[in-house]
Amino acid sequence: MRRRLGFITVGSIVLAALTVAQAPAQAGATAAAGSATVVEARATIHGRPSTDADTAARLSTAYWTPERMRAARPAPMPDGVDAPDGEAADRPGRIGAPRDVAAPAAPRTSTTTLSAAGSGQGTQAVNASPGVGRVFFTHDGEDFFCSGGTINNPQANLVSTAGHCVHPGDGGSVWFDNWVYAPEFTEGEPLHGLWSAKEFTSVEGWVDWGYVWWDFAFVTMHPLDGDRLVHVTGGQGLSVNKSKSFSAMLLGYPGEPPFDGQSQYYSSGTTKVAGAQRVKLKNCPLNKGASGGPFLRAWDNDLRFGYVNSVMSYKFSGNMYGPYFDDDVLDIYTVAKNKQ
């Protein structure tokens, strides 16, 4: 049996005020020449490098108790505006041929009964995706959560998310600690287990400068009980260089009222061009906690997968923004996709 994501009208939602995750680089500031440079880091658990899958699973499960997961706060979103000065100079874009660089994949075997509750726009019934999950991490001694999407990469072990869900974007070397992914987290339960991060792959434009047009990352996950993530949950496809105006399904775990982050929610509509290298979905009700959840194109409601074409970054004037996926993003994916 499948329970479907519900919906509510946009007009019934009061959006919470934006908060700033960190002080982003000032609009118009001169960008570093290496903004597109790949930045990589080993994930940590309790501040120590996470190198062994079994140890990572044991420590992560011990730390992320049901009580701790319930108490985690939605991660603050970065501040943003519609067209900051300097964006076009820092990220003019490398838009090549439109490509689907990864195709959606269903799980290798049947999963447990799927369930989720949610919200969105319109009247369609939307199935929850096992390829979208809730992310948990620790920063400065506090526990937070974001969202992410499983990517069908060659090693079957990759999650896409926002840059601000792995690093504060302040130029420092401290990446977020105790990072785990709970695919299809539903009613407070990790239906498919807690998967521990092994390595982060992002970009200097986010990690060193905090520019929202670079606010994306990929996370390599450890196996769990000998299984690889995509084999258990299936995975989303990945698209680059597609039109900036497309029919999008946004999935994630918003955590501010009227949401509580305990189940998967959706919002849908047609994206618009934003700035030089960003897209936006107007009048989106999702809020903090949904950060890192995918903008999905070519959503298949029966398969419950689509193609990740951006990730949720921040809210501005009621609209949800995300970085445009072009060849800059493809370069980062190419580095991350074959990591064991």
C-alpha cells in the first residue's frame, strides 16, 4: 500500500521570516578566481574521520536516537536576493548540450511499505519518493536537519544536497559533523535506516565565499549492512544544461509551521529564470528544513523518481531558489560519482 503526499493551497500558509545561516559574501564583491574549483573533505563522526562503514553505522545510530532526531532544528537558510550584483561575473555559466547524465533507478528489491504525508500545490496526488530523505548533522554543538536526494551514480552511493547542508560557507575548514541521511523519513521514522556520510564534494564558490549560486554539494555514503544506498532505495536521475523553465516537483522536509519536518512534503509548478545561474519556483510553501531537497524534472509519480535539476537553497519573497545545474555542476558530479 502506498500513502500519498497530501496538499494544501498556497494561500493558507504563512511563511516564516528568513534567517541567515551565515554572513554571505557581500553582493558585488570580487569573486575568487577559483570559485568553480572542487573542494573535498572526509566526513567526521564526533570530530573524527569516518573511514569504516560498520563503525560509522554503530556510532551514528547511537548518536541519532529518536529523541535527538525529534529535537533537531531545521537548518537556517542562507540569505539571498533576486539578482545580486557580481553573480554573472563570478558564475557566467558553462551551458553545454542538454544532458541526462544519470537515469532514475528503482530499488533492486522490493522495499518496506511506503508511507509519507505531505503538502504542495494543486490537486494532484503525489507519491512519496524513497529517493528523497531527511539529513541530520551537528554544527557548533547543535543538531540540525536538511533534506537531500539519492542519485543513481555508478557506485550507487551518492546524495545531492545544498552546500549549506554540509558546510557553513564561511571560508573555514570545519565541515558539519555526524552527517547522516534517512531516506523516506516518515512520521519520525527512518524507514530505510540511517546512512552515514563518508565524503563531501562541493565547490570553492560555496565553501570559501558562501555564494548562493554555488549552493550545492554531493555526499558519498557508506554502505549499510553491506548494502549500497541506491540498491536499497533506488535513485534519482541527474540533468544538466536543461531549460531554466521546466515543470518541477520539489520534495523535502520543511520544519517550520505549518510543517514539522517529520514527513516528506512537496510543492510543484513551473520554474523561472533567477539571476544569472539560478532558478526559482514562485509561491512555494516549503521552508527551512527543505534545504537541499531536489528540484525534480520529468517526475514519474508511479516510479516515484525524476531527474535532479537543482536543489533548494533559500527563500526570498515567498519563492524558492536553487542553483542552475549546468556544466559547472557536471564537473563536481564527475568528481563525486565514482567515489567508493
